Amino acid sequence: MADIEVKIRPMEPEDINGILDVDRKISGMDRAVTYQDLVRKGLGGEVDVSFVAEVDNQLVGFILAYLTYVREELSEACVIQIFGVDPAYQKRGTASKLIQALMEKCRAKKIKLIRVMLAERDGDLQGFFKRLGFEHGRYIEYSKSL
């Protein structure tokens, strides 16, 4: 593929179908989610720190994040809930541009911590975040399926 021009912009409510299309290409799953679901259930807050990536006005990537307070810092933090890039546009800098836009927005809001939870087995994604300067946190997740 030739060089592509990726445009990063804030997420808008009408982006949900494009986000679900990209998610479906990555996961193979068809999720029934609306923008309101993302705000109320998935993210728990406004999505003004969420972004999409476009190539030729087609949505090819997204990062959904929200602001919250973290107890160990007693300050506001940004949590990356989910992000993805269409497989046809991966390994071309799109994900890095999305993370960069998120970091710039957080700096502008004086947010000093960005957090993401990754699967322990996902070495590629761990390597990606390490290359961007993320470090392994001090907490371990425990969960129980009911």
C-alpha cells in the first residue's frame, strides 16, 4: 500500500457505526452498541477524550477513553477502554497517532496519568504501549466469573 494520509479527530455520535464496523473486522463479533451505550454503560462518562482515525473520509480506527479519579494518585486520570485499527490499516502508524491525540488532549486538560488494561498474553499490544512510554502498573487485576 502506498503512503496514506490519516486524519485524527474527536469522536462524534455519528461515528458509532464506523467504530462497530472496525471492531467487527478486528474481533469477528457483531456487537449491538449505541453511542448512548458507550457513554452510559461502556465508558461511564463523556467521551470527549475519544478519537477516530479516517482515511479518505472512511473511519479506520478509534480510541475510546474516559476520565475518572484514581485512588492511588487522588487525581483525575484517563482510562483507555478500547481501541482498534482496521486490519487493512494496521502497522502504518494509525494507532500511534490515535494515542498521540489522546495524550495531547490529556495534557491540555492537565491529566497526568493514562491507564490501559491489556490481556496478559497479548505481547504485541504490550510491546506497542511500551514503545510509546507506558510502563507496567503496580496493580494486578483479579476477577471472578459468576
